[in-house]
Amino acid sequence: MRVTAIVPAAGVGRRSGLALPKQYAELAGRPLLWHTLARLAEPAWIGRVLVALAVDDAHWRRHDWSDLGPKVEPLFCGGPTRSATVGNALRVLAARGARPDDWVLVHDAARPCLRGEYLTQLAEVLGHDEVGGLLALPVADTVKRADIRGRVAATVPREGLWLAQTPQMFRFAVLRTALERHPEVTDEASAVEAAGLAPKLVEGDPLNLKVTRPGDLALAAAILRLQEEA
Ligand SMILES: Nc1ccn([C@@H]2O[C@H](COP(=O)(O)OP(=O)(O)OP(=O)(O)O)[C@@H](O)[C@H]2O)c(=O)n1
Ligand SMILES: C[C@](O)(CO)[C@H](O)COP(=O)(O)O
């Protein structure tokens, strides 16, 4: 299995309310991004970890990443949206001679608590799949649709509903074509679906939090502490 990880890390973290892009916020004594990269650099089956940074990123060089090893490589190729950032990293891979059936694993910089067993599970389930798939969580709560007043317009049946996480892992050619044709998506799976394919859902981890809003950073720190103790 030839797997390259791409970590989109070119966002500004507007919803976090932090003074700097959230991937550089301090988490357990390191930049948040360090924890994310450490988890992807660990498995031997991931050959390379490409970190897709904003073109004008001024933070990366202020930190020491050397203990993550030689697999981790920054690319200053961010775009205006997450999917544009991933698309730009895929173009770099294409220029380096990626093969159509190579695997690309995309994982948000903003998800620093990913556990190794879930990474392994994703790779094992996808094994010889021709398309790819993603970690996701079956919806466990009752789901409401709101109207414009913030009142309940309807209760939506939760059967068959899943919340998409990352990593999302696809064959290189499938993902590149899908994202080129459907760049308006919020995750890789949506582009692949729009291309008429059906990504495989693999049950993810409730602790694989995406740091998004104020308070999430403290939650991530608590999760990392729990994982240390376990
Ligand atoms: N132009 C962009 C926008 C987002 N991302 C990355 O995509 C991931 C998930 O996006 P999100 O949580 O929405 O991050 P931000 O866009 O930074 O947050 P916000 O929407 O609150 O500004 C993050 O790792 C973020 O750095 C990216 O690489 N390029
Ligand atoms: C890709 C993603 O993590 C799946 O849940 C998520 O959609 C990215 O965050 P955004 O807020 O949609 O940019």
C-alpha cells in the first residue's frame, strides 16, 4: 500500500476566536498541529506526510518540527478553501509522479486527537477498495431542523445519518478527478459522491474532535491527557 497523507493546515480558524490560526495554538506544550502530524508520522504504512500551509504562513518556521522525522514536509500551497488547499497538494503529488491507484489520506490539521487504532482500522477496511472511504460517526442524538426563527421546523429521522470525520482516504486518481470537477465541497467524500461513487463509511472515534469553536482547545487538551493516562 503506497499512502501519502495530506494535512490541510491553511485555514485561519475564524470560529475559534483565537488570536492566531488554531493549528498553531498551544496544546499540551506544543503547537496543535504537532500533535496531528505526530499521529500521522507514526504508522510505517504512511510513507509521507505533506502539510499544506497557507502561501504566506509565517508560523511554521517559528517552531521546531524535527522530532517528527523526515516523513513530514511542509508545502506552502494553501488555497482560499479547504478543498482548494487539498487540490493544490494533489497537484504537487501529480507532478511528483503519483500513480492512479496510490492512496491519499487527508486529515484535518484541526483534529489532533486521532487515535492510531482508528487510522489502522480505516486502512484495513479499505484494503483493496477501488474508491476509498472515511471515518464517520453514526448520529446518536435526535436531530432537529431549525426554521429562520431558531424554532424547530421538523425532527429529522436519524436512521442512516453519519457525521463525517477525517481521515478520509481515497485512490489518487479518484480524488483528484472528483475534486477538480466538484471543488465546492466541504470534505473529500462529498466530491467523490458528486462524481457518482460511494465512499465506504468506517465507524470513527467520538474523541476525534475537530477544534472549531472557543472551548474546543481545552477539550482537546483534556482528551490528550486522558489518552496519555490510558
Ligand atoms: N483555506 C483553507 C481552509 C481550511 N483549511 C484547513 O481545513 C481544516 C478544517 O477546516 P476548519 O476547521 O473549518 O478550519 P478553518 O477554516 O481554519 O476554521 P474557520 O472556518 O473557523 O475559519 C483545518 O485544518 C484548516 O486549517 C485549509 O487547509 N485551507
Ligand atoms: C472535513 C470535515 O472535518 C468533516 O467533518 C469538516 O467538514 C471540515 O470542516 P468545515 O467546517 O466543514 O470546513
